[in-house]
Amino acid sequence: MGAARDILAAGNPPRAVFLDYPLGNTAGRPFAPDEQYAITRSAIEALERMTGPGTIETLDRVWSDDETWKTEAARTDGADRRQPRDPTPRYQFEEDRIAAEAARAP
């Protein structure tokens, strides 16, 4: 799955799903689990239908009623208007945390 069709195509995947959403939102809007589930389900169904190599299917969803978000996403002034990121590492399992910390130890 990807939100940059040109990058997906350049990677020459055996099959891919494109969603015309802002980068970082490939599986849907933050804090919108119903939308995320629906997008993921649609992507899986699309992947199951694909038979030819190099196929990229576009999901039929829109981020907003207009496309002004694309202008903001294409800004080149270097201004990052996204929410601040939380740099706290998160691990699925305690063993993963232990392994990551051991790998960083001098």
C-alpha cells in the first residue's frame, strides 16, 4: 500500500494498492479505526483480485471534498505543519524492547 503512486510504480512491485491520501495516512486518518479497517479490508480485497504482475489498483476513496490538501502537502518552503512526533520507542513485546536496548548498548 502506498500514498505516492509514482514511488509505488518506481519500486516495480508485483502488486500494490494506491490510496490518494496525504503521505503517512496510507491506512486512513489518525484515530479513525473504522476508516482504517475499511481501507485495509479494501486493500486486501484488491490484492486478492490482482492477477498480473506490476498491477497497481487505486482505492476509490477521497481525503476531502476538495483537493487543497495536495497544495499543502506539496509545499517546498520546508515548513512542517504536522503534529509533533513522540520520539518514545514503542515495542509490541517486552522481548523486543530488551533486544533493542541491548543492540544500542556500548
